[in-house]
Amino acid sequence: MRRKHLPTLKHSWFAAMAALWLFLAISPGCDWGSTGKSYKPDPEHQGLKFLVSEAPKQFDFPVNESWDGKIELLGFNLEPMPLQHGKPFKATFYFNVLDNLSRPYKFFGHFESLASDEPARQGWDHYLAGNAIPAMKWKPGMIFKDEYQGKIPPGFPGVKADLWAGFFDGNYRMPPDKRQNSDSQDRVKVATIALDKPIESDREAQVFRAGGPITIDGKLDEPCWEKAPSLGFFVNTSGTSKVHPVTDAKLLWDDTNLYVAFTCNDKDVWSTYLRRDDPLYRQEAVEIFIDADGSRSTYYELQISPANVIFDVYWGSRRRQRNMAWDSKMKTAVSVDGTLNNHNDTDKSYTVEVAIPHEVIEDAPNRPPKPGDVWKANFFRMEKKHNGPSKGSMWSPTMVGDFHALSRFGKLTFMEPSAGDRNVDPATLQKNSKSLKTKDNSKKQP
């Protein structure tokens, strides 16, 4: 018979003592000695790596900012420097407790890009030392060594970012003691941090000529659609996994239009929006973003719902200068393999077919495009369960939670050969749609 290993008396004694030390650290009746800054942990507490007898004399980023006379951030060290996109980092903060706290505060860090054309924020929020000693049990004189590990998204924009910090409990934020480095949100700017160059999107697609007429009817039964290459499965924000239900998209062009087709697997196809420019993204929709000249400033946003309602807008700069009066003049059609807005049956999919006139893409290098022209673009899908959460998927992963991440748009290269001239296997497409809607979406001038 195999013997089970039994702990020795020595092991049990050390385990009991370790448990006793942690209990004493968080016990409200524990006497921490002096309430002044001269506090030093007893030798038995040296095993708690988050309590130190003194802070380093030098920091990568000295701070010396305090909040409400209760807690002071002395400084922090960061590795590696500069921070690397897509790679892990470790920040080691040192805090000095000045007075007792009456709320279970949590530390927040807002890591905000200084890229003027594409602002972004990453949160570094966490409990100090993993909340091993809750904030309301901190004692004056304690010095915390707090290690935080994170990862900068590959697409985080810019080569510099500000770190804003503070403490919060629910909707309440602890006020800073100094105001020269703080803002109206009770945040303190504690450092400006360098990053390496962002990782550009590696998504590229060749757009082949249609080679024949295309009828915008949502059927995709022309030979050129069967020969057109797929953009590939849509993925999550980080690009690490395919998103279900599956979405596929294809592109074609001629001298008049850019053609886009989406095939969206969906067991419950629905959308209740009926008016043009309704917020379709709050329910189910496919989305097309075009930055034809790659300027990361002016761009176009087009959305189509399963009910064939559209949303189109021109942006004069990233998320600014929104022109809702802009008319895309696109033609769209949607076919549903199932029943639209019936939550009691099981659907299969819906297909969206779009024709976007070249004439409305005013920042394109050429109109119509010339073979070899390159546009920047991205394609998205919003999927929402009825009375449930929303889920976004995309062709080129944005790496941040924002579809307007212009630096992460993929490349579209316009090709001279037609899709029918290419030696590719026909794609398997859902035909025989049970319902069909077609619409000319041109905005009527008053």
C-alpha cells in the first residue's frame, strides 16, 4: 500500500505560526505600536512581503503625492523601460500610511495615451497588496510595497502616456492634498511614461474586380461572390480567438462601387430600430469603417442592421466633427435565413450586401481606385442576445475597446484581375433565404 505523506510537527508549527502572523496583521485588536511615522513592523511580520521597514531612497518615478492626509505614494519603479507593446510589465509602488482610513479604498491608475489623434486609456485599478490587509486596518507608519503586473495592448496608441492615480470607494474618490498636479476628477498625474512604437495591424486583403454586374439583393448568387476570397473569421478585440457566432466578409470593386458582403451566423436575428441613423450598434448590426487615405483623421462609418436600416456618418477627426448629414448613397440589401424579430424560433443566419459609391469617399487617393491603390479599413459586427449582453467582433483586432482605433485598421489593396479569373474554390454560402429586403438608402435633399 502506498503511504500518504504526513506533515511533520515542524511543518505544522511553521504553518500555524504563518497563519497567526497573517491573523495578527489583519486583526482589529492588534497593537501596531506607535501611531506616528516611526512605525516599524515587528520581526515576525518581515515575512509579509508587502510590508517593509523603509522605502528605497531612489525611484524610477519619485512621486510624493498624498490623498486626504491619509495615504502617500512615495514613488514607483517600472520594468521594462520603455514599456513594450504587447509585452508584460511590472510596476512596484511604495505607499506610506499617514492616518487611519474609514473606507475600503482601492487604488486606481489611468494609463492614458498622449497620442493626440487617438486617445486611449488602460486601467491599472487594484487593491494594494491584493487586499491582504484591508484598507480600514492600515495603521499610520505602515509602508506598503505593492507589485502590480499588467500588459500593454499591442495596439495601444502613441509612444508616451500619462499615469493618473488616486483612491476610490464606489463612486467616491479620495481628494488629493496637492492641487497643482490634479484634475477636477480627483486624479493626480504621477508620471509620464515612455513606450516603444505601437504594433501596427498585420491584416491585409486584396480586393478583386467584380468582373460582371452585381445586383444588390442580399443573395450573393453572382459567380464573382463565390470566387471572391474571404476576409477570414472575425475575431475578438485582442485577436486571440475566433468569435462565435461566426461572421464572414468579402469584398469586390468596379469603377462605380466598392462592394461588401457579410454572412452572419445567428440563431436569433433581430433589430427593433426602424429609422435611419438610429443607434444600430446598441443591438445587432454590421459596421464598415473606411479611412481611405490612411490619415487617421477623416474617415467614414457605415452600419446596417438585420432589418436593413442604415447608419452613416462622416468624421472630420477621430470621434470629433461628426457629420450626420453626410449621405453615403450606399445601396444595401439583407436576407434572413429564419424569421426576423421572432425570439421563439431558431434562425440560421443573415446576409448583408452593400454597394458604396466611390464618389462619396472623398479622401480616396483616386476615384475610382487604380489597381495598386491601398485603403485603410476595418469591418465589425455587433451581436446581442435579446435582453442580454452585446458582443463585438472584427476583422482587424483593435487591441483596445474601441472600434475607432484607426491605427489598427487593415490594408485593402485594389487588384486588376477579376475574382472570376482567380483559381479559388467556391465559398459555401447560405442561399435560399426565407425573407428578403432591399433598399436604396440615398438621403433625400430637402
